[in-house]
Amino acid sequence: MNRRLNLTIILLLIGFLSYSQSFPGLDRSPLDISYYPDNFAHDRNPGDNAIIKVIYSRPQKRGRELFGNLIPYGKVWRTGANETTEIKFYKDITLQNSNIKAGTYSLFTIPDEQEWTIIVNKDLDFWGAYSYNQENDVIRVKVPSKKIDSPVEAFTIQFEKTDDNHGKMQLAWGETLVEVPFEY
């Protein structure tokens, strides 16, 4: 009887172990979301309305040389990691002198030493910049890049309000900061 019970327990354990599910660990470039205004996502007050939302993955520096090496100068970059970065405008906005209709787009960049090209594109839902098609660009604007004193370990997109109906989207990673002014 004991032998039969032991065999039953062993078979149950084998069945349980073979049925158990394994889950992957944390992604090396976790997904994040940034809103403008920032308080929209945290303490939504009556009258607050989201203007912009960016969904992106945050690669880590991990001691690597970033721009000009890992991310080549002069080439289209997905502006983050994994899937293409997605930007949603809840209302029409203006980047520099270029108008963009409310809607959801992809966000690409072309980094360079002194300036970056910011690209808003109609294509959505693909991995990286491998399927990027310039014919589907909505706008391209150039903005200066600058070096910062405190390195940023995880690629970050955040927003800052500058005055009424004006703000800037900030892209920072390593020692590089790019600010994209907009109005709404």
C-alpha cells in the first residue's frame, strides 16, 4: 500500500512539474508611458486633459557608448528599444512650424552630434525601425542636441510645460539631451 501511495505521489508531482508554466523575467528594456501634462496620469483633476501620450521601451546604458556607436549617427532610430515608439496627440499640435492632426503615430529620430531629426510617421505596430518607410512621414523637424552633466542610465522621454499652451518633449539617454518644443 505504501509503495502504491508513493508511486501515485511521484506521478502527480511529475505531472504537476510538466504542467507548470514558466514566465520570462523582466524585459531588459521595460515598457513605459509618458503623458503631457504629467499630472494627467497621476492625479487627474477635473479639467485636466491629456495632450500627448508616448509609449516606448527604455533601454539601459549599462556602460556602453551610445550615440555614434550603439546608435549610429545619421541613421533612423526607433527612439527606444523593442517595438517602434508610439506617440498619440489627443488634439492638434504644432512642432516648430509643422502642424500635426490629432491621432496616433510612430516616433523616430535620426541622432547626430549637434542636432537630431525628429520624425512623426503614420506607420504603427512594428518592431524597431526595420520597416520604416520615409514616404509615410507626417513631419520631420530638426532640434539641437546637448550634453548633460548627470548621465541618464535608462532612456527617458518626459515632458515639461514652458508656458500656456507650450511645452517641450525631452529625450535623454547617457550624456545626451534633446528637447522638442511644441504648442497646442
